[in-house]
Amino acid sequence: MSTLYTGRLAAGSYVELNVIGKRIDSVREVEPAADSPWLFPVLVDLQHNGSMGVAYNELHDDVAGKLPRVARHLRQHGVGRCWATLTTYPGDKLLCTAKALDQWLSAHPDENTLFTGIFHEGIFISPVAGWRGAHVPDWVRPPDIDYFHRIMEASGGRIRAVNVAPEQPGALTFIEQVVAAGVQIALGHAGPDAATVATAVARGATLVTHFGNGAPPQIHRHRNPLWSYLAHPELCLGLIGDGFHLPPDLVRAALAAKTERRCFLVSDASGHAGMPPGTYRRAGGAEFVITAEGYMHLVDSEILSGAWFQLDAGVEFLVRHLGFDLPAAWRLCSQIPARIAGIDLPDLSAGSEASFVVAHWDDGLVLDQCVHGGEPYLAAPLRARAEGIHPPSRVESGYYG
């Protein structure tokens, strides 16, 4: 049985894709049509903590009941490649989760295709209030190469990046050792001085975790690591594009400093992403609020608690608030993070894996269909955001914690 999908490619041509099974069987050029949707490669999210009430940290107790739920939600929002992110949590439980995740993915090829690796964000962050964000201080520990090797083994070699606060004891040696093991180092939830950032880069750090976040609301105007992250061209910036974490001007400035080749959008989706508005309690006991607009923050604090939206909202943010055209915005959420992470994306050519997104713009991003491994995941078009619900574009809103 074959299924036809017609639309416009980012390069400008209009085509009809014939999908048979899990692959694109043929591609045929067709006449241009003004109302044709776009055909895009899948989105690539390099920082995703979970969704729909499921945090990857907690997969150790029921991976079979939890991971497929997250995978479906991701695919419905166009995400076809993802780094499952492990945040700060008891170290022994993270080891169990890494092992459970490896066992499940090894036995389920479709989900193994989706989850191309693990981003180890937690544990080796700053213990200092503000820099550690909403992470639980009791679970923070200094960088530990023995623990890294243990969780790498437990995960079946799936760790692709490790976040570290480079100013912590032993961190600079740790960075060298992890890079030597073929794993990328990200700097984040950290308060290093300029000299420490320079040394971390010299020893192999290449990424910045959710730039502009994981920091105290009030910092010194000059002596803070954000300037140092911008100053080093070796560092690629992850940027949360939900519209609540970062104001448009900050994203615009980061893109101007780094160019689009060294910036990529992430969702930073929380394990409670997609859940109804209300007050919840996160692992470790802290209460947080989800508003009707999708703003997630700790109770009585402007510290954010991850993001409610998926990465398709980042595409919309770039178009609506930074003036990107849709293909350029999509690229920052797809091909560019794939290149930075070393992920091979299926292209829209005959013989390729049939994983792509059909989308258009109608006062916001609309996903007409999300196809993954030849299977359509949407029964009806899906908006990245509810119609008429848009994040603020002004710092005065108070959302940019």
C-alpha cells in the first residue's frame, strides 16, 4: 500500500512523495500550487526531559509503560530525532534508568531510531542557588569520571553529551577525560569566570546548555559566563525557543554573535510538558505552576521549571518574533542541531526513511501531518500552540526568569 504526500521543498521545488512501507519509494516533481504546504525533515531536539507526566529520570520503574507515551507525543509534534535528557536525580537511580532505557531501545528499533542518544545534563552542575536553577541541591555532586564510565556502560554507550560546571573541583580534568572518550561536553548551570571558560574550551568543551538560563535572575553586568560563552566561537549555543525562557532580543544577539551555524534550538521540555494547567510537585518536592499560556515556574519564584512546549513551538517563535521565514526557522530546529550532534537525518529522496513533516503557516505553525518510518501520526492538523495563545515578546512581562 502506498501513500502520497505533496508539498514544497525548502529548495523551492514542488514534489509528490510516494511512501511505501517505511521508505520513500519515489519522488516526482509536480506543478507549483499557491496553497501547497511545506515538506520538511523531522525536528531534532537535543535537550528533552520528558513529556505527558513522564520524566526520563524516572523510567527505571516502568519504561514499557512510560517511554512509548513520550515517543508518540514527540512524533505528533514533528520530532523525529531526540536526545533523552537526564537531569539532576539520585545517581543510583540514574544508573538504573540508563540501563532500562538501553534495554528497551535495543529491543524496539522504531524508538531506537527516535532516541539517538542521552544528554547527561544533571549531577555535575553548580550547587550554588541560582546557577543550579530548579535542580535539587542534595543530588548535585562534583564531576566524577568513575561515575561517568559507570553510567556510560549502563546506557550501552548511549551518552552523547555531558553537562558540567567547569568551575567545580576536578571539572577541567573531567572535561578532558570525557572528550577523550568521544563524548561532547556542554557548559551550563554554571558560574565560571572568563579564564575557566577559556580553559574548558581549550580542553574540548563544545556546547552550551540552554544559553541564558540556568542562571540567577540577578548577575554582575560584566563578570558572568554568558559573555564568555559568546566570545568563544568553538562553543555552540542551545537556545530554548518556547517564548518564555528567552526574550527575542537575546536570541537575536546570540545568533548575531555566533551565526546560525553555531546556534540550535531545544525544547527543554519538562516531564510535565503537555499536562493541563495547575500546580504540580516535581521530583525532590518543589512545587511548580503551569499557566494556561504554558508558562512553567516554581511557586513564588520566577525560576522556570523546564518548558511546557515541544520544539515545533521554537520554529513558531523564530518566525513570529525574529522574522525568520519558515524554512530558515525549521533549519535551526532540524538540520543544524543534527549536524552539531552528528546525527544523520533522512532526506526527502527516493529510498530514504519516510520520516518528514508536512506543515504550513496560518497565523502560527500548523503541522498537517507528521510521518515517521512511513506511519502518519496525526488524525487532524495540529498547531504548535493553541490558536490565539502566544508568548509575550517583551521583557516587561516578567516571564524571562
